[in-house]
Amino acid sequence: MLRHTLRLSLPAVLAAPFLLAGCFDNQRDETSASPDADERISVAMLQPPRSGLSPLSDDAFKLSRWSNAETLVRLDTNSDPQPFLATEWEQVDDQTWRFVIRDGVVFHDGTELTANDVVNSLTAATQAAPKPRILDGVNMTIEADGDNAVLVRTEKADPLIANRLSSPQLAILAASAYGDDGRVNPIEVGTGPFVLKEINGTTSATLDRFDDYWGEPAAIAGIDADYVSDGTARAAALRTGTADVVEAIPVSQVALLDQALVHEVPMPRTNTLYLNTQSGPMADPGLRAAAREAIDRAAIVKTVYEGRADIAEGLLGPALAWASEHRTSIGDRATPTAPEGVEITLATFTDRAELPEVAVLLEQQLTQAGFKVTQEVREYAHIESDALAGEFDAFILSRATVLDSGDPVAYMYSDFACEGSFNIAQLCDPAVDEALANASQQPTGEARRQAIIDAEAAILRTDAAIPMLHERVIQGESARVSNAERDPRERMLITEKTAIDTDSES
């Protein structure tokens, strides 16, 4: 048994704070002389909630970033599971796991956490429609094992159960959260250091410090979160001091800001060129190799991303710090074949503004290498089905490389296995499938990480995918803020350790 304890002119930008005065419902009093513990923090969020902050939707990540709702398990920087609301766990057999529940935890509504609450929350997730994506393909039942433990059983062996239970969509909430109609009300039902007090639709949310938190008490009195979808407006909020912490500042706005307030966070997202291995010119491994050799990654990073991205060494980037430690050179790669004017179609979509720009540079680079390139650019909703059907020779995609479990095997299987559901490259390679199967069977830890890198090498050896760069997100923090989290997985932002220095200038 295993036991684990678009750019605007400067005048328009300068005008933005005045236009946005109404966006921030909870302006702080700059003349306040309150001690740190009475200070509140203002946060400008990228997107408004889509489902009323339901923890069974993607809105769960907001609750997590505000340290409001907590899970049984959390992940460390290597994506290994660590204790949270569960203090320990063991794998009883191939399909059963036992989790011991932390004593002394009080929900925001005053009730105490029990095993039955865990059963209630996790069962609600398994019965939700749609189910949280972390449970795609997973049939799971949960039952109490005494007052302080639960048994989690799966239909098939799954070494990632502990990782799955770290997903914010599987947060444990008080019984009062769950209505008879299946809706989940997130007000005052979490266990985190901040209690959600008010939801103002798609405008803002208010949280206060929870004085009965089971862990270290929060250093600040509360969080005032505003949803500001316009990137120029978010940057203006940081520059003027309207917001203390700002999500996702556009690259185009960074030069207008005090660089000391700007922090780049590597994302587990890779900009990749997928090549059609089944039909068309790119079915020739030599031509795929020629495309691989033609790409100037540094030029793309410098020109399109203004240097604020990382040149790709593999499918997995610096957001997964362990990847580079396990990676070695890839041998047995195909020798490039001269394209000699072969015609190819290069496609991408407009929804991510940088991708059409990447396509322009790639067309130039591939043309210089001898290809004759035709571009196809549409909205994602109008191009996805054609991409999955293999209608293009090459497709540029910005792809998240870890899903909610913090583990990249699901992404690799989806994109590169013979039976993968998102196999744009139309790849079916026995060596790749074998490597993916081996990785999927390994328990979390060093053996699994090495197997993942071995699978990455098997995929790259086919030249079905040519990773170009790893994206970063730019987070803004005012000078008076300390200990805001810079989390590549975007699960954490304001924690109990986040503080306000009242002696610092805003």
C-alpha cells in the first residue's frame, strides 16, 4: 500500500481609468491608516463567471484563486499530490483509495467537516450534468468509512485518483450548498481562509477573512474582486492603483507600466504546429522533417510575443519544471527532404489574436525552405471540425498541456494516440501508443515523470507535432502587495499569506 502524508493610443489608455470608475465596486480608501490586518485587497479578474460561481463549473477556479473553496488534495510544483482537507491516503487495491479527513475543519456556515460532507460533495460532482471535466471517462463512487475517512472506488484502475481530487471542481462544500434542484450556492459554504459573502452577478464578488479557518489566518481582511474583461482596462487599473492584483495583462500594455509591477508566469500551454501524418504531402516523414528544420522559433517569440514567451525544447515547457531535468536528445529522426515547391495548406484560427500573426511568419519561413504555402484562417468554431478531419496539411494550435489533474498524459493521449479524440495530426504510431500506455500506468512520482518524457520523445520523433514556444501570462501586482501567488496552473492567486504593506506607495 502506498501512503502519502488590439492596441489603443496612449490618450485612450490614459482615459481608461475615468471610464472604468464604475467597474470597481469596492474602491479602497487611500488615506486609511488601518493596520495590515484591516486592509482589503482589490483584484481585477480576466473573465466574469459563466455559471454563477458554481464550483461544479469552470468558475470553480475563481473560488480556488480566492482561497475560498478547498479540495481534499493539492498539488506541489511537480504536480505531486499533497495533503489538504485530507491528511493522508492509501491505495487499498487497484480500484479503491482511502482518504482520511482532517479534524477541526469548520465550514463557513458554521458546520463541521465530516466524511459525509465529502461523500455529498464528490457524489454531487459525479452526478452533475455536465460532469466536471476531470471526471471525463471516470466512473467513481464514494462512501464514508467511519466518521473521518472515505473510500473512493473507480470502475478501472486509476493511479491519478489523488491528483484528480485536487481539481477545484471537486472542492468540498457544506451540505447547505446543495439545493434540491441540483444547483449549488457557493455563498458561505467553503472551508478556506476567505468566505464568499456577496456575488454581484458578472460584475464583482466580495470575500471576507474567515476567522475560524483551520489553518493560518489570512493576513488581510478581505478580497474585492471585479471582472474586467478589457485588457487595456486591467492594465490601467494597475497603473492607477485602482487594483492591487491584476490577471492577464496584454503584452501590448506592458511597456506602459512600471516594470517592477509586472510579473511573467510560465503557462502549461504550448504553441505547436501539427502536421498531417496520414494524407497529403506531410504524410512524408522527410517533408515533416523539412518543416521542423525550417521553423525559426526565436523569430516568432521576438516578433509576435515581444520576447515574452519561451522557445520550446519539447511539448512540455518550464511550467513543468521537472520536464527539462528528464529530457535527453532525440535520436532516429527522419532526414529532411527538399520540398521543391510542394503545395501545403497552413491553417489556424482567429480566437487567439497571436496565432494569425504566427501563421504569417511561418508561411514566410516555410516558403523560404521551399514549400508553397496557402493559408486558411477562420474562427475556431468554424475550423475545428475540418482540423480534426485532417483537411489541412499543417495546423497551428495553442494547446494546454496539463489538464485538471496536473498531469500531461491525458493531453498526449488525446492529441497523439491512435484512438485520441483530438488527433489533429492523424497520428497512429505503435511506438507512441506503447509509450503512452506505459506512462498512463505509472504511479505519480519520478517513474511517471520519466515515462512521460519518454512518450514526449516518441511523439517528437515522428515530427507529427513541432512545438514552437511556451506561453506566459503576465500578472500585475501593486508595490504594496506581497505574497500574491504566481501559479502556472492558475489555481492560486490570493492566499492566507498574501499581505498589504501600508507603508508602501500604491
